[in-house]
Amino acid sequence: MAFRTILAVTGPHEGDGDLKPAADLCNEIGAHLAVLVVAVAAPPPVGEYAAVVSEAWLDERRAVEDLLKKRTADL
């Protein structure tokens, strides 16, 4: 069975050390490399307390999104 695509999953705080072996393997076998950058986001606040913390949650969410965008652009 020949592999045509290899999926490498990485995070915004990971270095390129995990992608180098995947890229080398793709070069060896003539496969495509797909990279998925993921992060775990905090769940949205619920209930009466949500109105108080929702702005802080949105700020945290935007910060995580910015990290993901930066990491994706770096790749």
C-alpha cells in the first residue's frame, strides 16, 4: 500500500522538529504533506456569570486564533 498524503498535526507552540521528518519522508516516497495546526480553546462561559467573563473569554480566544494564524503563516 503506497501512501499518497501524510498528515502532520502540530500546535502553535511546537517547533519545526516534528515537521522535518515528515517532510523528509514525503520526499522519499513522493507523497504530499498536509499540516494541521490545532489548539484547544477554552469553552465559552455559560449562565449568569457569562456576562461578566465573556469579554475576557473573547480576548483569550482571539489570542489563541492569532497564535494559530502566526504558526500557519510561518509554515
